[in-house]
Amino acid sequence: MSVLDGPPLEVPVTTRKDWTSDQEVRWCPGCGDYSILAAVQMLLPELGVPRENVVFVSGIGCAARFPYYMETYGIHSIHGRAPAIATGLAVSRPDLDVWVVTGDGDGLSIGGNHLLHALRRNVNLTILLFNNQIYGLTKGQFSPTSEAGKVTKSSPFGSLDQPFNPVSLALGAEATFVARTHDMDRKHLMATLRRAHEHRGAAFVEVYQNCNVFNDGAFDGILSRDRRADNLIPLVDGEPVRFGAESEWGVVLTDGEARIAPVAEVGEEALVVHREGREDPSVAFALSRLAAGPTTPTPIGVFRAVERPDYASLVSDQIAAAQNRQGRGDLAGLLRSGQTWEVAERR
Amino acid sequence: MGADGTHRLQVHAVEQVVVRLAGDSGDGMQLAGDRLMVSSARYGNAFATLPDFPAEIRAPAGTLAGVSAFQIQLADHPVRTPGDEADVLVAMNPAALRSQLRYLKPGATLIVDSDAFDERNLHKAGYADNPLADGELVGFSVLKVPMTSLTLAAVKETGARPREAERAKNFFALGLLSWLYGRPAAVTLEWIAERFAKVPQVAVVNRLAFQAGLAFGETAELVEATATVAPAPLPPGTYTTISGNTAMAWGLVAASELSGRPLFLGSYPITPASDLLHELSRLKRFGVRTFQAEDEIAGVGAALGAAFGGALGVTTTSGPGLDLKAETIGLAVSLELPLVVVDVQRAGPSTGMPTKPEQGDLLAALFGRHGEAPVPVLAPRGAAECFTMAIEAARLALTFRTPVIILSDGYLANSSEPWRLPDVADLAPIPVELASEANATAPDGRAVFHPYQRDAGTLARPWALPGTRGLEHRIGGLEKADETGDISYDGANHERMVHLRAAKVAGIAAAIPHAVVDDQEGARLLVVGWGSTAGAIAAAVEGLRRRGEHLAHLQLAHLNPFPANLGDVLRRYDRVVVAELNMGQLVSQLRATYLVDARLISKVQGVPFRVGELTEALLGELGSLAQSTGVPERVSTAGEVVA
């Protein structure tokens, strides 16, 4: 890659400002997207990644405006296709740091297929799914994560759809890194994104994000300050899963099902010890089923983080192996690789 | 028998012969046809082939639906088509006979596997009585050869199981044909040894079956004469046999080498384009990255993503897939990134007839996107030209930063022809300039990068690859402000951008060759074709000229933009007739663009034009032209209009 050859340039020290583009941010005032943008812009200077190697790819929707606000390379593409476009970029340029920003409609509805396949292939992408449980840009229809019975403009008698649980979906799609965070806790958000970025392969992060115009307060039941202690279940690797102001609640597994129980009743030794690195995703999946929606105690943090070769590396390895075995391709040789014969000059 | 009792076989020299092989999908007819092609090529004949197989992988054995056929024309002069009707049909069962009779010349020779004409197979083919016995085949010369039992007897010594042994009967048939037309046996024997080196038992079985076929021809005195087709006078050089799909795949690799841009293919399997994915997947030693995507949309999306990163992004598909890719191609128009889309057309609409060719996607390629989204469109005119057109498509895509659609079709994809290999050193490099520094000044005096600051000549925008420090920028499907690329909803700016994108594509006319007419003194009629119909139209035109008719032929390969001289060319003739395998897609464009009263010869049967039917249709046009205007007032000669 001509302009990209040569020794790597030194990574300059940067601040949030260096990662902020000159474009005016046009989300609704009060939108949860602002805090996610701020967290990403504050995190990137800490990651030691050269700015020119970072690419944000998005589809369509409110969240999809994200790349315009980042002073990096970026593509604002078409609805649902960001994981596919990012896959081509990540596979052909393993040197890049590729992020995908999507939403519950973009990533789980029109683009659901691409998301699943990017996860199963373990393409080296950091995928942020902003989940506000509503279609924002089209002004308020129910989304694939809206609760059943949701009354919207397109469901005046209530939505009949069973919603997706994005974390369960990602775990079922063989994702190697699956996490959940939210827009109300910058520290947790940044820590989770840092972990996702460190992961080699597809890292999927569901971010609960408030749409204050079309679905305001969707997460209040678990995210308002006074309710967090009793409703957010922090997942900490190697620690028993427990929560509550006094850590009085815990999670136990009964018949393969996760259940919330008072620690005093079941005893500390009965609690599930969280292990991100379990090869078998069953326990992580059970944890993801604890809450049917953001109205009852919900786990946040890293559900799963396992090592598996990332897709681009496998592709590159196959090419290197072929070149080692067969030598570098020679075009003239290729043209002669079928049945050939000579026609002599006529006399 | 000669008068003295010895067997004197006559050998007739013929200028060309058309051979058709037909059997069950599993009978190996495509393979036998392929080997006949290669031995004929090595012998020095000119040839053209037409595989004709069903969409079903293995329809029930013995049924009409399961018949797979292969046709080849061998000649002592350059030929452009696989031939209208066959001189010889090899039929491996009653279904093959019944379904293929309509492709034969009157008096053609039928070579049938008489073992296969049992009650069960006759019933499956819908025959009440055995056509070999009941006189149905009067007018044909029928050779009943018990190919199955002769094959079994020939390979008995190997101890091969009957099923395995029976599978070699295609080699028996090939041996018999090789004898009949004096094909060099050594070419086939060498191939068998090489191809089946790892399974010696199969190699022996196939060799014995092939030799038995040859020997049977020698000794059975089935025919009074064999035929020879002398080598064709081809220009000197190294030749290979090439199919359109292979040539296309190799052309894409060549384009990558010539441009220095790594090749990335995003594709989803679809008939008849899958062989492009297969071939490129083998070529990893060229650094080719192939990505079998989850669907057609992901295939083109990944190719476009790779293009953003600096690759030569390619996606390959057929009609239904082109529909699915439309939105992403529109995005590529808006992003102004290079992208090559190969559409191997098949009969539509919808699933249509997946293995049958048609030219039904021209308007979809030109206009099948919302908004004003012009895309250059190319159509190779022969299997070998798929190689050069792949390079041409990449050259236009990379130079003008635009998606380019190549329209191949199921006939080009699978048919083969001899190809004189180009000298790789003669292939023109494709220079690609990447952005390396700021190209504009911000109001505050800073040097900045504007992703839509165009080249004054090509109107192409700069290609700044991620990884290039200081050129960070965002692009997207939203309308962009001219030069800066910032989001813009300004109507005047939008109109300017629409015009700029259109002007960029229209300007490609200056970078492509003029239309070259195969003209003839006194021609008042011009027949125009595009893409794969080149051979059939040319053969019809040549035949008519031999009969004293005057007509000119233009075969277009550039369909958007059209060659710069096309309007002048069309207006030189009293009558323009367009022959195409659709309902008139090119003719509508020529009429709309140049206001010429062009007429149409249309065919939508899922098969290429036959030379005979084109000849007839053109004769009709010539006749009505003579009647309508009497003595020509204007006579066109090559390139000149004489008043």
C-alpha cells in the first residue's frame, strides 16, 4: 500500500479535542448518544491508537451519525449494512482499528443477518449497538427490542412482536466478546469500551441509551440513580454474582436456569461465580436471561470474553501459506495453467 | 467392403462438424465434451462450445428433466458459434434422444447407447415404443452401440464394481467420437493418466473404456466413412481453451497486478456466476482475498468496504443478486469509490431459468437504482474478451472512482473457445494515484483535505486511504457539499453534485475506443448487437455476404457511456436493426439517445441466437428495406457517407 509503507509513525499524545470533528452534532438535546460520543472521544486518546488508523463505520439511524463527529476515517453507509462493509475493510486491512456503530433497528432488524455473521466469523471489529428500544430517526415506531404490547404510531393497538435480547442473540451467534453497559455511567461505559477494544476479534457491546423524544425513560426502572443498586447486577470476572445496596442479592443456577435469591438464604457458596472465559456460553446465556427487559434486575458488564483467532488473521494466514507453498502468483504462469498448445507460423 | 473384400473406409474432409453429447446429469457428458474440445484444440481446430445443463444437480436418472448436453462445433476455419444444429448426436439414454432430436440437422448421425433403451428408461422418457425399432428415426443415420455392456466387458479385467465400471461409458463414447473424427488419442490418454493419478483404479477403468471406444470404431464397420476436420489457420502463438468465467477471474487478477491494488472479492454463490468465486478462491498466491458472504448484499458491501481501504473491490453475481446489490451500488455512486460488479446474466424475472442465458439485465444495470445514479456498463463479446473487459472495468473504476457493471451471461460464462494468450508484458499498467497530502485551505488558513475536490480532467475525487495521517475524513450516502464532502441538504448543491456525477460517467466516453463497424461497401443496413451475441451475428452477416447481400455489423461492448462516435455511425445507415436476447433493451436506448428508427430482432428462449434464425430475420429486413426505398440513394462505405 504505497502511501502506507514505511516505518510506523510515532503516535502523538492527543486529547478529546483531537478526536472531535468540526461537524455540528445534531442529535436531539438530551439524547443519550451525547454521553456515548463523549465517552468514546475521551477513551480514544488513552488507547494509544494512531488517529489515522481508526475507522468508524455506521449504517442508518440516529446512532449512525456517529462517524461524522469523530475526527477519524469514517463511512456513514446504508441501513443495516455496516457490519458487512466493515468486514470487507477489516479483512482487507488488518492494520486498521475498525469500529461499527449501530442501533437496535439498524443492527437487529434490517441488518440482523450481517451482525450475526460478523460475530460468528469473529471479524476484528468493535461493535457498539445503541439500544433505545425505538425507531428514532423515522419518528417513533416500535423496534425489534421494544417490549411486546408497545404502543407506537405503527402499533396503535400495541406491538405483537416478541423482542430480541441483544446479549442473548450475540451469545447465540458465537460471539467471542459480549458486554452490556449504559449511557448513564461514564466510568462503566469507558471501562467496558476499553475492554471491547482490547479484544482481538468481534467485540459486541450493547449500550442502553435513552431516547428522550420517542421512548423517554425506557430504562428508568433500572438506571435512575435510586434504583441502580437494586437493579443493576455487575458482572465481575472471578467474583460471585451479587448485587444490592448491601450486596444482599445473588444469582444461583438451578436446573441450568439463573435465578435471583437472597444471599442470606442460599449462602454465598451457592452463588454463580462469573467467568468471562468459559468456552461454553451456557452460563453467560443463562445470566442474559435474568431479566426479560430493563425493568427488573439486569446484569451489566462483560458476559463473555474468549480467545479465538480473528477472521482477518485467518484469511491472511491462508494467503501466506499459499504463497509459501506455491510461491507468489505469476500472471503469465496463470494464463498457461490450463491446457495449452502452440500454433506455429505458417509457411 | 471394397470389391476385393477388404474394408476400405472412406475419409471425408469436412469444413466443420457440430457434435452434441447428451445423457443424464451424472453421465459425465460435460466432461466428455470438454475432452473432445481439448483434443480438437490440440489437433489445431477452431471451435466453440455450448454446455446446456439443467438447474437440478441430479434430476431423477433417465428423465427428460435430467438431461445434460454439450455441443461443440469443430472447424478448419475460425468459428464464432457452437453451431445451430448438430451433425452428430451421442445419446446415452432414451430421454437424451427424445429431448435432443430437435437440435439435429436432417440426416444427422445418432449414436445411441442401445443398452439404455430398456422398458423402464423408455417409459421414463415418455416413449410408448422403442424409437430404435419403430421407425421414428427415419431420416437419421442411427448407430446402435451397446456402450454400457461394451464398457463393462472392456474393464472387466480390473475387477471394478459394475457401478464404477458403468460410469466410464462417457469415455467409451469419447473414444468412439475420437475415432470417428480422427482426434489424437494421446491427448486424452495423457490427461486420464494425469487427472486420475491419485486413483489408479479409476485411471485404468477410464483408459480401457476410452480405448474400447476407439477400437470399436476401428473394427465394427459401423460407418462407411469417417470425417476429418483439418486444423484451422490460426495466427501463431500459444493457445489455451478458455471459458468466460475463467477468463473473467483471470482478468480481475491481472487488473490487480496491473494496478498494484490488492484484489478483494465479496460474493455469494449463485448460478451461473459461482465459478468466478471458485476460481478466485484458488488464487490466494496472488494475494487475492475472497469472502463468501452471508448474502448478496454483504458480498457487495464487503467489496465496497475493502475499496475504502484501498483494494480493488469486486463482487460477482447473477440477476437476482444484482437486484439485491442495487442499494450498495448506489452508495458506491455516492461515495465515488472504485467497485467492479460482474453480473453473469440468466433468464429472468425472479429465479427464472438459472442455467439459461439471457440479456435481460441491461436496463437494470443502467437504471436499476433510485435517484440519478449513473454507472458505466460493459459487455464482453466473447469468452476470451471477458479477460480484457475485466481489466477495462477495473481501469475505469479505479481511474474514475466509480462502480462499473460488467454484463456477462450464462452462455459466455460456460462456453469455451481457443484463446491466443497475450504477452503479459504488453498489458497496459493501470496507474492509480492515492491522495497523500492536504488539497485545500480552510477559511482559517489551515491546510485541509477535501474528499470531493475533483481532478479537473477525469472529475474523479481523491482516494485517501485510512492509515494516511492528516487525511482523516468521513464520507457517506447523504448528499455531500461539493468539494468539502460535508453533509449538505442545499438544493442547488445537490443539483451540482448530480450533474458532476453524471458528467464524470459521461466523460468516460473520451477514455474508451470508438465504435468500429465491420462494414461492407454498399451496405445500407447495420445490424447492432452487444455482448455475447457477437459470434452468432457475425456468422449470420458473413453467411449473407457470401450470398451477395450487403450489410454491416457493430457489436457494442461499451453500453454506458456509448462510444463517442455511435450516433454518427448509426445515422450512416438507412436501417439499423438491433438483435438482442431480451425484449428490446438496447434498441430502446439507441432510439432514445440518437433518435434513430432502430428495429428489433428479439429472442427470449434461454438459448443464444441461432445463425439460421438471424439470417432469416436479417433477410427479411434487407428485403423490406429494398422494397421500401428502391434503389439506394445513399451508399455507405467504411466510415464515409456518400451523398
